[in-house]
Amino acid sequence: MAQRKVALVTDSTSFLPQHLIDQYNLHVIPLNLHWGQENLRDVEDISPSQFYARLQQSDQIPTTSQPSAGRFLTFFQEVAKSADSIVAVLLSEKLSGTVASAHAAVEMMESDFPIEVVDSQSAALGVGLVALAAGRAVEKGLDYQEVAEVARTVSPHVRVLFVVDTLEYLHRGGRIGGAKRLLGSVLSIKPLLQLKDGEIEPLASVRTKKKAVSRMIEVVQEETAGAREVHMGVIHAAAEEEGEALYQRVKSLLAPATLLSSELSPVIGTHTGPGTLGIGYYDAAVLEAFDL
């Protein structure tokens, strides 16, 4: 089998559908979930359905951590066996040490194997959307530096909006960012949040989840008005029926060029909690220079 010129790496928080992982030959490195004395690999050792069922019955909220530099080194070395360069698209460095571990691993590589580490400035499906843009660049035959440039070009333009049932999980996990000012009214609102510059920030405070979801869709409509080609995805955490309903509304109202559906991985779900609904998207016009 011929070697692939550029190998794409992403982390488990992107949690893309398996057919897309296969299509773009994505190599996925898992983050870590620590639950009592158990150390679990995100998605690999515990599926989302297992995780959310256990989370809702447990008195203990797990903690999370990035892959170590040593684990990244081993991972990169294995991927390098079947490629001549690597581009790694990873979770926002403002939310995790994953990017730092990857950079440390690159420094530890014995040879000068070409590796580009890209901070997606996002999380969950946002990471996945950047990785898929990089995947299309690989398919087109761009070299690893050009693929990394595509990822870095699109990453600031990827928007992720989401509604949580409670801010408790974000607060306990230390990932609450600017949304901390909403904590005092946590019982009376359903906050609409956004990832902005790689951090979680409040976008709106709404009284009910139904209205928060509707407001989220309105914001997406406003921000994508006039766009000819929008790549989009819907995410949920242990809310399959609500997620499917949101998917159908987005498909009908927004008619994006591509529309994905994905659940939040256990590591991300640890910080958002069950019941979370979200939309990730970007206008493909930002990549016109690359003809993607």
C-alpha cells in the first residue's frame, strides 16, 4: 500500500462519525478520564452512552487530563511509519494542555520528521470541523505545511454555540471562563454559551431551554445569512431525541452544505454535563484561496 503523504491526527474530543474518520484516514489520540481509581481513555475505554449513564448515577464527577508528551511521542512515531509528514489538529490550548503535550513530543522526536501542531481554538465538533477542512486539503494533494495553513486559516472562523442544563459541571471542572458571572442566577436561566478565542463565554441568558435553543438557531441564521456554503454540525450530550430534533430544524431552516451529527465525548461531557445541545459551523468562503 502506498504511503499517504500527509497523515492527519486529531484528539478524541472531536468525536467525528466513524465514516469520516475512515474517509480522511484520521488518527485519533484519546484524552484521559479519571474516575476514582480508574484511568480511562476517552471513547476507547468508555463510550458516551456508558459514560452518561454512569455520570447521572454517580456522586463523584470525574476529572480529565491531556495525553502525556510521552504518549504523544509514541503515537506520532506509530503514525510516522505510514506517512512522511503529520498535521495534528487539537483541542484549544486555553481549555487543555493537549497542544503543549504535542509540541513537547515533537521536540522529543529523534529525527526531524515534519510535524505541524495546530491549535483549533475550539472544542468538540469545532475541532472536528477544522480537522475535516484539513482532510479535504490532504485529498486535494496539498503538502503538510499547506494543510496546516488551511487548518490555521479556518480555526478562528469556526463557531461553536451550546446550551447547557446547568453551569455546575463547567464550574467544577474549571472550564467556565467568562460564563462564571452567570453562576449567581444558575437556577433561573438556561445559558446560551459560545467558544470565543478558545474559551467559553456567555452569549445570552434565556429562561427556558426551549427558548435558548431557538435563540441559538436565530444567532446561527444571523451569522450565516448570505453565505453560499456553510459547513455545520449538531452536538448533544445524552439527549438523543433533542439532538435529532435540533438536527432536523437546522437542516430545514439553514440548509447547510454539509451537516454532521455527533454526541459529546466523555471528556467533554464531564465539563458540560448531560442535556447539552450545540451547533458548530463556519462559512467556507474563508477557504476560497485554497479552492476547497
